[in-house]
Amino acid sequence: MTSGGTRLFGTLVVGAIALLAFPGSAFAADGAFDPTSFDFGNVVIGHSMSTPLTFTNTSGADVTVTGIAIDDPADFSLAPGSGTSCDTSPTIPDQATCVEQVVFDPASYGAKSATLTITFSDTTTATAAITGYGVHPVLHITSTTLSPKVFYPLVRDGFRDFAAYRFTLNEAASGAVQIFNRKGKLTRSFPFANRDHFAVAWGGVNRFGSRVKPGFYRFRVTAHLPGRRAVSGFRREQVKTGFRLRTTVGTKTKRGIDWSARSSKAYSLGGSCNWGRLPNAELLTTCLAAHASVTYRFVLPRGARVTLFSHVVRPGIAPCRHKVWTTGHTGRIHRATFTHGSVNGFSQCDIGGLSMRYRITRKIRI
């Protein structure tokens, strides 16, 4: 009885001496993180959010940190250089705290969860649960344009035959450009896939391949990605029909070979002595007290109006005297007459190219 009591007393004394010998350490950690769990909520992929988690030592003695880890390093991390982090000041006195800055940077879409674990020298641990949700950026339409405001697709004459609609997105998506008539009925749709910008040219044809009626039509774009959708406002376009003026121009030319009087009364008073041909021209000569004329005939298109008459006349060996051009027309037949000559002697004229420039203006239904 005495010996057993002696042994128990000796054990208690040894334990007390051991505690007195190591007053600055403890064999087990007692404490917790504040908060014990944290939810970051929705964070856009490519962005990050951080929060501090504070550990308080309530063990009654100093504790030594041997490691801190997060079991999902793809989405969560510890911020470097926090200044009061538990791993940079590993010995935590009783009732003291250390702070770890936890960062949520989602790498993909969806719910994320991890555990922050702090390990002590006696292999005990303290943990905090961390959660968050990775979300995509908001899909939005950054710009839309439509031109011209009025177009004429019902007559394909090269004048405003198409309306061009363009848009841009903040990221690539799929969807469609939609065209509605004034009653709100879908007239035409242009789908697209994985595009952040797109352009369509509408020629006034509905989804069945028929030409639409004149009137107002509205354009918009709808785009979508998993869990996201964007719809633009409407832009209005007018399909119009009516009349407009179309003008064409042309030229008729002669090279001096269409004669009405050549050697009439040659060598006679008032007659033409002779005529001859030069490169791209004709030579007309009068003799004695003579005058000579030549008439050129032009057949112009219906409705043509002459805008310019031009010619080239040069003297031959003798002077070209008293040259006169006169023009006139009957219906589509236009004539230009050249007259020259002098009572005082020879007149020799070299007639080169001549032309009539004309313009036709027509009213076209569109």
C-alpha cells in the first residue's frame, strides 16, 4: 500500500517537473479559424476575390505551425506577402492569432470547394471550409449597325439592292440575325456559330425564297452560350418601291466618209473640184467661185439628247475658207453638215473625225 502510493506520488512529481521544464511549448493544438467556413459566391472566370481567415490559439501554450495547404490549388490559393500569415510566423503564442489571405480565382465554370488546413508540430490540424462558384462573364452585344435606312431590292439594278446588318459581341457565341415584318412575324433568319462579330446582306427575300412586300422591317441579333443569352434592340429598315431616274451616256462617231456631195459639177462654176482620202479623213476641194458641203448622218438611240458635237477640220495645201458646221435632227436622225468655199479661189479642207455625244435619261420603276 505504501509502496504503491509512493509510486503514484513519484509519477505526479515527474509530470509536474516536466511541465515546469518546458513552459513555452504544447503537445496539442487547441483553436479554430474564424470564420470556420467561407463562401465566395459567384466570381467571374478570369477575375479573383480574396478574404482573410484568422486562426486563434486557445491551447494554453505556444503552438508551432509546420504547414498550411489548400486541397484545390486550381481554383484557390494563399495570397503571398500577407504580412501576418501563419506560415511566415510559425510560432503562435497562447491567445494569439495568425491570418491567412485566401484567394478564389475560378479556372472553369461551376461550383468549387476546398479545405484550408493548418498543421502543427504534433501533427494535429485545424481546418476551414471554402466554397465558391465560377461563372462566365455576362454575354452582351457591343454594337449593331444597319445601312442604308432605305433600299430597293425589288428591282435589281445595282442601286441599293441590299441592306447590310453588322454586330459585335464581347466574346464568341452562337445565335442568329432575325428579320421581322411590321406584324412581328419572322421573315428571315441568318444563323451563326462561334463568332464575336458577323455581317449579313439581305436582298429583300423571305425564308421561302420569295421577294418581300414594300414596307418596314426590323432587324435584331440573338446570341447564346451555356447559361447565358443576349438579345439586341431592333433596328428598322424600309423596303421601298417607286421610280428613279437612270442616265446613260454614249458617243457616235464618223470618220469623214459619209458624203452627200462629192465631185458634183467638177470643174464648173459653183461645183466641187474633187475629193480624196487621207488617213482617217477626207479631203474636199472647191475651185473657181465654188462652195461645197458634206452631210454626216447619225442615228441615235430613242430618247437621246445631244450634249456635245465635236469635229476636227484642217486646211489642205490651199486654205480652208469660210467653213461652217450646221446640225439638226428629225426624230432619231441627226445630221451635221459642213460647208466651205470662197468666190476668190480654191478652198481645200481636210475633214478628220467628228462625233456626237449624247445622254439618255429614263424613269425606272423600283
